[in-house]
Amino acid sequence: MTDKQTRNATDVIILGAGPAGLVLGNLLQNSGVDCVVLERAEQAYVQTRARAGFLAAHTVRILERHGLADGLRQRGQAHSVCEFRSADGRFRLDYGGLGRGERHTVYPQQLLVADLLSRFLTSGGRVDFGTEAVAVLDADTDRPSVTVRAADGRPGRWQARYVAGCDGRHGAARRSLPPDAVRRYHCDHGVTWLGLLAEAPPSLDAVCYAVHERGFAGHMARTTDITRYYLQCERGTPADAWSEERIWDELELRMRGSEYGPLNRGRIVQRSVVDLESDVLEPLRHGSLFLAGDAAGLVSPSAAKGANLAVLEAEILAGALVSALVHGDAAGLDAYSARCLAYLWRAQEFSHWMIRLLHGANGSPDGSSGSPSHDSTSNGGAGRGASLFHDSLRRSRIASLRTSRSHQDWFAEHYVGV
């Protein structure tokens, strides 16, 4: 190593400046643990990339507990109602008055990330933007290192006592795991969403889940003039395949605007295609390397769990690292994986339940794996029968959610909780 590379040493290397990495960095910084965050993207992009916006009550408590909630308290909006629409009508569920009586706080993730980043930097934290982590080396020793590549292509290396992989499912942390170090669980739900961000005021004061024979449609408020929409589409559909007019017409149709009121239309400012997948790695540790956030497990966006799990895992990992580095007690690190996996699998179960509630058999509106306009099942009548059976089960689940207080309480607890 060069002298410059040798000086790149710290207690904890954090890969990724998302919610998990920045919460972890702030908590370590608050406890006097030296750390550095390595982030591939530039700062401007990190602070503006739009992601989820629903924070669970427990997530808010974590941020408040550590003095990281000023922004969301000033600008976040309490939210506790969702609406379901289907061929059998519509109903609203005030989940804030059910179960444990907890609500979401609507606060766009890019605002939360900007808050966390500002707090970390002003308190003396270091973030190396434009620095790609290439590989985690020697994770099975007590002196792991991370090789990096700067934006101009220059190589480098950081060394630490521990590495926290908060860099997503395609990041260096996962790539660096030996094949036999973890078990990988993966599920492709066969469902694809067109994710949309519109410059338009919310069309109703609730999250709306619309179940329609042409496919699912979703409405989620973000701010007073920005709304997130989702449209189920055929697998393989390019993000720019549909015109704005077609998008709004399809949203209007599936959300039954002619019956319940038209949507507030506006310019579509962001599009993405989301294939609904779930995965989990076990364990969430390999030697001195720990996984958190999407690097630990990917939860489909059907139940808004990803960012909330990331914050929870970051708090657990921070406490364990502080205990090990400051007090010489490694028990928390030994228990980290099992603790987080218990939460992660519960979130996966609820997410899977939501997917079955909102979509047709095999991920398509009519039971096929393709367009909602035809049934392409290979076993003819039997396939169509299975599709109708699935659809009837889905209608029964929605009816139970409409009428059963015990079912509503269960939904409320798992919808808001982690």
C-alpha cells in the first residue's frame, strides 16, 4: 500500500449512504466510534433520489430517540387511513384507530436522507462520495479491508475492524460473500409495477389500493403537490412504453374515477419498472462483515417495509458495534443476525400477503403471466378454473378485511409495525 492508502483506516467502514448507512453512521458518531461512509453516487444524487415515504411509528421513535427526527417532525404528515377499491365497491380503513393505534408518518425518503446526511457531516462525519466499493477482503479476520475505485478510476483501500454492508442487493458487501458463507432465499412474485411520480396533488386523503381485472393500481401521497402512483403492467414493459395520457387513463379506469371521483392529473416526472421480488440472506454476518438494509434482505414494496427495516437494523447494529468497540462486549454482534432475521421474515410474510391480496393468480390480473387482455394458461379449463379460484379467494380476503374487526386489527398491527 501507499502511505496515503495506509492512512485510510477507521473502526467501522460503512458501505452506502442510504437510510441504513446514515443512521448507523450517526449513531456510531454520537458514541465516539470512528467511521467512514463510502458512497458510489455523488452527494447531489444521494440527497434527491426519490424512494419510499412511509415511516412506521417505531422508525419515528428510533429517530427521535437519537435526535434525528427534527426534519420529519417539522415537515412529516401523520397518516392513518387506507382505502380499498374493487368491483365489490370501496371501503376505508382507519388503521390508526385499530390494533396498537399507531400511524405512519409520510416523509419522502430523500428528505430523510438529506437530514441524516446533514447531521452526520456537521458533527464531523466523513462521507467519500463518488467512491465505489469494489470488494470486501479478509472479512473472516479481525482486520477486514475494502478496495475502492474513485470517480476518476484511481484505486484505493480502506482498513477497519468491522465493515457494515448497507449498499443494497447488488453492492460490494453481497458480492464479496463466499458462496458457502450464507444461504440465499429468493422469490420472484411474477408481478411488475410501473412506478410513477407525478407533479399533481394527491387525489384523496388516503393510500388507495385498487384491485381491477386489468391489474392493480396504487395511489400514495408524498407531498401537497407530489403523488406516487403504481400501475401493474406486463413483465418486460419498458418504463417509457406508455404515454402520459395512457397512464392517466389507465389509472382513472382501475381506480374507478368515474364512480369515486376523477384523479388530479399532472406531469409525470419520474418512471421506473419494479419487478416484485423478495430475498433474504442467512446469516447477516460473515466474520467482521455485517449486512443491513437491502443488502440483508429485499422486501417487495407492496407493504412499505424496506426503509423501516433498514433503520431498525441500523440501530441494532450500532448498539452491538458500540458494545464491542467501546466496552469489549461482542454478545450483541453475535446476536445481531438472529434478531434482525426475526423482524425481516415477519415483514416478508406480510408483504407476501399483500401481494396475494392485490394481484391476480401468478401475478397477472387474469391468472396468466402476461397481458391482462387474455388467458394464456397452458392447461386450458383447469388453468382458468385455478385463476377463478384465486380471484374468489382474493375477494373473500378483501370482504373479511372490510367486515372482521379481528382481521382489521391484525392488518393494522402488521401494516404499521416492523
